[in-house]
Amino acid sequence: MDRREYADFLIKTKHDYEYYLNKYPKRNLPEGAMVTRPAPSPTGMVHLGTLYVSFIDRIMASQSGGVCYLRIEDTDTKRTVDDGINMILNSLSKFDISFDEGRTKEGDNGIYGPYVQSERGDIYKAFAKKLIIEDKAYPCFCSKEEEDHIKEIQAKNKEQIGYYGRWAKCRKLTMEDVIEKVNNGEKYIIKLKSRGNPNHRIKFRDEVVGKMEIPENNLDIAIIKSDGLPTYHFAHAVDDHLMGTTHVIRGEEWLSSLDKHIDLFNNLGFELPKYAHISTLMVDDNGTRRKISKRKDPWADVNYFHKQGIPNEALVLYMATITNSNFEAWYNQNKDKSYKDFEFTFRKMPKGGTMYDYDKIINISKNFISTLKASEVYDRALEYAKEYDSELFDLLTKYKDYSTSIFNIEREQKKPRKDIATFGDVRGQVWYMFDELFTPSEYEWGKINDLDEIRKIVNAYLDKYDANDDKDTWFSKMKEVASSLGFASEMKEYRENPDNYKGSIADFSTVLRVTLTSKSMTPDLYEIMRLFGKERMIERLNVIK
């Protein structure tokens, strides 16, 4: 039996590797065009790190005139969840991340598919057979218990941990030995027969990390599992070659696998793509830096931001901010432009861990919402409330024009209001504007807190109030009433002779503000009064007990 017959005995395929090399032609793209791919696994919620990598994949391919495709890596069948692919597609589309080709809800879009690894089984087997024919791979019959035992001995002897060299006992099996074991029904996997020497160094240049040296891989890593599916490492090499990936963008935690991937590409005879190992998103856990964790950190799930009411655009801007160190300064000087107008580079990407900053996200969100028109704030607040706050949804629907006017207070001006940081904040910012929600637990009166005095102030002011007054006239009347009741109509007068007055015009206006809203800090009082009207202001005064 020659090695080709031997490979056919071990692995059954529909086609050989040459068929697939011919099936997937080299991409015809301009020089410098990048072909990138996020490759998430459909294991449940979409991780913030997946969004980060996908953002960079998309923007780097787009600005280079290249291609960004979506590949689904689902060979870990134990972790795959139902509808996991649609969860990925739905989540990424919310953040303005689309793909030139790859898996879609309708199926594959592009000639390099299937774009789901579990549907590419014959391809991986064909290339595994190639390695067996070339004596670069072999079947391994060792059980997990046997390999664990080897590792225990290695650890005790302080030797390198893994399956390699003299420890790789299945390397030594003859074809006859293998055929006998297979015929006896013994299970096996296919392993790479590495010829690497860890004492040799590989010089390598990472697009983000820069120049580096790593030892050669000498471990006989698994490439085809007992279920016939490929390991991550093997599928990565085969797919990135056949799909024409030019730049593999991934988290820096994968640097430890780089030696294995270089070994695989070399043994397969493939040209190595360029690698860009981006900074891992980190959190401060009681003084210790660690990776964001699905189990510990709710914000690891991108849906967390949706539930908080953070606009998708704000999270995308945050991604841009942490992608390049010079983006934020550029964006602050180019508010009329999109992040897509900025030229991102690998050179400006951070190294050594990026600290996750929720406060930064909130600040970006607050600034973004402040740029929206009142009608846009209304529409988005309504959409959020529909899912998370039915009572507020009903009120916004019932009082559409009134609600839109609330959102328009201090909006159409040079420095618009920034009190709404997320759409989850809307109820907390506008509740007092709706009689149905106005049940204050306390009134923030401040200096003037005697109820008789408060009623006297409000009644005196309401006698003079005219909804047709412009703002200057409105304020002049307020100062006139304040003065008649013993308050200083000018702050300067009050500061110079505070003992001569009950309080300042600020104290007087605070009484009116708190009477209407129960809050001492609100948006523009003139606009609030115009929206309330005189009758509702009287009603609010009567609520006070």
C-alpha cells in the first residue's frame, strides 16, 4: 500500500486537495487591498471583543478597497447553540457592520463558501490527506487519559508539556500497525507531524505588535478530531488560504498560537497571511487587570448596551476611539464627519491591553444624543420604551407632540442639553413632566422651604404669568414679583447685602422650579412653564401638602 492508498484508507473524501485549490481562485484585487474576516463562533451572546475585532476587520478592508467577509467557526459542536448564527448576524448589523460576502440569513453570499466551517468538512479532510501522503501527519490512537499521564510525567520532570518527539508514541506506528488498529475499531485523530525545533527562533513582524521572535512549534497538534471535524488551528490555516485572507486580525491572546499556525501554513505549502494581534479588552478587578469575562462582566454581551439604552452609534464611536489613539482628537475637530472618513492604521493601535471604560462610553453616548433632533430622540426613546418600559411607552405614544417638545428643550442651540446619557435615562429625566408619573418622594426646596411662603410666592407669580411673553419679558416679570416679595432681583445686590433680602432671584426661581417639578435642577424653566400652561402650574401648586 503506497501513501496515497494509506491516506484514502484513513480518510474518505469526495475530492482531493487539488480540486479545492482550483475551485477557489486567487482574488483579483488592487495592490494593498486587504481581505479580512471576523470568525465568531455561534456559542450564544456576541462578545464585546467580537464586536471590536469585527469593527477593525470591516474598517480596514473598506478603506483599503478590499473585502471583509464573515466566516462562522462552529466546529466546537458542544458549545454551539441553536440560532447562534442569526444571533451573530443580528447583533453585528445593529452596529453598522456589514459584510461583502459570507454567511447571511438567506445563506452564503460569495464564491468562497461554504462560510460555515461545519459545512466544509470534506475540504479539511482533503488537506489532511495531503499531509498524510507527504508524511507530515499521522493517526494518533492515544486516549485523553494517556496524554494526561504523559503531561504529568513531563511536569514532574520539568520538561516541555505536550505531545512531541519521543513522547509522541503514535508517530512510530507503521502502516501495518495503523491498519490493524483501525480494523480493530480503535478510535483515532489526525495529528500534524511537526519537524520544528523550539531552540530555533522565527523572526516575525506583527502589524500591531511589530518585530518579534518566537520559537518554532514542535508539538504534534491535532488537526482532525475523532468526529471528523477540524481543530480550530487546522481550519484556520485551510480557510484563510482558500478564502484569500490577507490580514488575520485577532486578539493578542492568540499570539501563543502563532507558532502552530506558522508551522501549519509551512507544512501545507501556503503563503502566510499578515497577522495583526490587537490589544485585549481589559477590566480592573480590585486592582488586578484581567480580560473581560462572559461570566463576570455583564457588559461582555453587546446586548447589555442595548438594554441600557446606549445608542449603537455611541458604541461604534467608542470602538473607533480605542482602535486608534489619534481618532478622538480628529473626531472632536470634525464633528460633521463620520468615523469612516478617518484613516485607521495598525501603527496607531494600542499594545498590551486596552482598559474597558464604561464612563467613556456613557460620555460618548451623552454627546451623541445631544446632537439628535427632538423628533429623533422621541423616536428612539419610544422604541426603547416599547421593549423595556410599557408605561412610558404608552405616555409617549399618547402625548407625541408634547413629548417631542420636552425633548426639544435646550436642544436647538450652540450648546445643547446633555442630561440624557442613555435612552434608559429618559424616564428619570422627564417623569415630572407627566402628571401620570408625578408622585414626588421629596421636594428639593433649598433655602425657602416654608409652605406658606412658597404658596405666597407661586400665587403672586401666577397672577403675572402670561404664556405669550417672550423669555426676556418672562424674566423681567419674575424679577418684578421677586422684588415685591422681598427678594433681590439682581444677584449682585444680594451678594453685597444678603441680610437685606429674604433671598436672591435664584432662590425665588428655585421655588417655582421645585413647585412644578420637585427638582432643583431641570432644563430651562421658561420652556417648562410654556409646556405646562397656567392651569397645570396651579394644579402642581395644589399637589404640595
